[in-house]
Amino acid sequence: MADALKKSQPTAKKARLATTARRPAAERERLNFRLDARIKQRAEDAAAILGQDLSTFAESALDEKAQAVIEREERLVLSEQDFARFVDSLNNPAPPTQKLIEARRAVRQMRQEQPEGNW
């Protein structure tokens, strides 16, 4: 299978050159690591199917995975019940506790004493 896929490498080379040419050398970084031979072979096969070289494919796959992880961690998913509770707490906030009242008073005092502070 790998031999059949290697036939598309001239296209992969063109894709790599086109991708690399779009980015200035100053924006390029190196990432070196070892990986399981089976993973490398699968990646080479997938890259060939897409007409890419291994570096271009790996860069794209790494970027996609990183973006997915970041998006997953930045998003908060609530059940309908939890969302309803959240909205209710915004619309009907609990009265401030004594500790909150004291903290608000302390911040106001600090602002008066240090008006140039980072507030």
C-alpha cells in the first residue's frame, strides 16, 4: 500500500512547497520527537492520500488537535437544568453575605488610600 501511495509524492512536494512558501522563515519553528512506527506509517499513508508530505500533514493534524483541546477547555457545557439554575441566579441573586460586604468595604478603602492602584 505504501508503494502505491508514494506515487502521489510529487503532488505532496508541491503542497509542502506551497504551504511553506506562504509563511516567512521567521515564523517557522522546529518540533522534534519520536513516535511509534505504526503511527508514523499511518500518518504517512494519510498524508499521501491527501497529497501532502508528512511534515505538512503532521503540522495540520497537530494544529487541529490543539484547537479542539483549547475549544473544549474554553467552553462550558451545562445541562438544561443547570442552565436554568444559572439564569435564575442571575435574575434573582442571593443577598450579599457578611464576608462579601466586608470585602467590598475593604476594596473601597484601599481605592481611597491608593487611587493610583491597578483597579
